[in-house]
Amino acid sequence: MKFRLKKSDFIAIVLALAVIIFLTLLPSPKDNNPPVPPDSKHRVLKLEKDCLACHVQGGERPLKERHPKRQDCFRCHRVGGA
């Protein structure tokens, strides 16, 4: 018994590949947000919770009001300014 692909199978495969390629080309949050500065204060950061030492309300550099209330900084900000 031979297995043969139909025309509709090829179309489905091509569409699936097109969707995968499209999704991989979408910009990530790291592409659109400022990087973590490569200065001495930021170079020592290892944990994202350490960012909150300065970036909280009343801290040295509080986050803007419109900034998302998250604590996973490295998800959106590249480390080392690269």
C-alpha cells in the first residue's frame, strides 16, 4: 500500500510553513524596548528582582506609570546593551 499526498495536503503543508515563518519573523519585545544599560550599576544585576531596588515608586529611577506591572525585566530588555 503506497501513501500518496493529495494536492490539499501540499497546500496545508505550505500554509503551515508560511505561518511558522511569519511568526518567527515577528519582532520580539526585546527588539522594541531599550536594553539594560551596560554601566557598572546594571552590569552586576543577575536577578530581575534586583531591578526593583531602583525602579519602584519612590526609587532612584521609578518606572513610568504606563510601564507594565511585571517583574520579568529580562524578558523585554536585552542585557548588556547588545
